Amino acid sequence: GSGGGGGQGERQWMAGKPRADGGADMTLIEVDDSFFEVTGEDIKALEAARKKREANGQVFKTRKMREQEKEARLARFSECAVRVVFPDQTWLQARFQSTESLSDVYAFARGALADPSRPFQLFTAPPRNNLADTPDTQLKYTELLPSAKVYCCWASPPAGVGPFMAFRFIQAIEDGQREQAEREARERER
């Protein structure tokens, strides 16, 4: 695959938007499946462990034991993939260290905005859960591990009016779409 990315310090990013024909999301950088593999298998494993505990009748545990278990679970994920989705359905995705904070995600999103000075809110849904722009909360203590979609909207009305992403990101999406369309056309000619 070809690629954009870079910028934002050394953080690699991808940008895209849903295809008009309803096909798969456009991605600027080809992502290998391992990017999201963690999710499915680990969730199944966690779910199986939870069911097993319930079947055995939850044994009494001290708070310290529960905290140690939680730390051990969290230690398996050293990084997480966060996709920030804007109201126009364009998106920007990057990997964060699990020890980074929600403020780092906000800084990343702010760096992509067409108007970085305009206040905005990041949230997960459903149900809507606003994420605080705080350096105090490490990502490993949020529901964003191991990967998550986070939605972005302006903090003040009109919340859904763009442009949202800075021109260089939109340009990168358009370049990526053109490349993919050309690649698909070549494959059809074979």
C-alpha cells in the first residue's frame, strides 16, 4: 500500500471516509489485520473467563486481588487504536500508548481540525459518554482499550457544521480514494 501519515510528532495516522457506493471504508495506509485482531480474540477470551467465573460462583476476593487482576489484564495491551469520527463521517485513526492520556487523544484530534481554536468534545457512543480532556486519566483506565471509535463534535452550536478536518487530511483522503479507484480499475481490466 501507499501511504500518508506522519505529521503529529512521529505518530502514524490514517484518514478516510465511507465510500459513496457503500463499499468498505477508504484507508490511506493499508492496515494489516493484526491492527484489530487483538480486539475480537481478546474480547472472546475475557468473556469466556467471565462466564467461567460466574459458573464457579464468584469466589470472594479482596480489593487488592481484584486490582492486581485488572492490572494484569491491562498490561496485555501496550497500545490502543483510536479512530476519531467527525460529524461528516470522515475519520482519522492513530495508535496511542496505553500510558498516554485522554489529553493526548484530544491533542491529536485538535491537530487535525480545520479550526483548532474552536472548542470540541470527544465522546463514545452508544450510550453517549463524554471523554474529559484530562492528563490525569491514562488510556489503559478507559474503555478505549484495545481499540475504539471516538466521536467528535463542536462544543457549541451549530455542532454538525463543517469543515471539520484540516485540508491536508482531506487531501490525503482524496488522494487515497483516487489511488484505490485506479487500483480497482486495473484489477477489473485483468
